[in-house]
Amino acid sequence: MNAETPKTAVEDLIAKVVGGKALDAFDRYYADDVTMQENEQPPRVGKAACRAFEVDFLSKIKAVRTYVCDGYVISGNKAFIVYRIDADHADWGTLKMSEVAIQEWSNGKVVHEKFVY
């Protein structure tokens, strides 16, 4: 994470995600060699594969009642972001949950993200 502005980078990423611009956040803040993981599933590897998953996932959201950030913590090169979601997804059904995005940053980019829900 850029030593001068880790807080502003994380805050901008969160604002984009909850503001419906998740792909803009992804394009701006995720490294080319990023890995992303859902709970204990095998991680997706590389920006292209991770972006393809995000595009597919987002395209299947049918309704959003709530998508907010309930808080975040930055510790060293890690950010822990708590999202509260209430939405309908074509494949996953109703998503009514709290999710923690555990991010590892390097040089101003997310290099690893694990979603726990």
C-alpha cells in the first residue's frame, strides 16, 4: 500500500464499491497478479480471471436493498472492510449477510483479497 495514503486509497475503494462502481475500483486498485478468494474456496488468480468473475457476479444482481460499509481497519499492509449486503442474485439467491473483505496491499494495489461471510 502506498505509505502516504493507505487510508485515502481504502476509503476511495469503499466509496466506489458501495456507490455501484465496483469495476472502476477493481481496475484502479487491484494488481495484475491479484488473487481473490471466497471463504475457503480455491483462489482465483490474476487480474483477468478475477475481473471476469466480478463482471459475471455483478451482471446477475437483480435487486439491491442494502450495500453499505459498516467500517474498516487498516493495519500495516492489510485492510479489513466490513460490508453489509441485502441483495438478490440470479445464481446465489438472496444475499443477506455481513462480509469481511481482508485485503493485502502492495505498492498501492490489492495483491490478495479474501471474502469471509
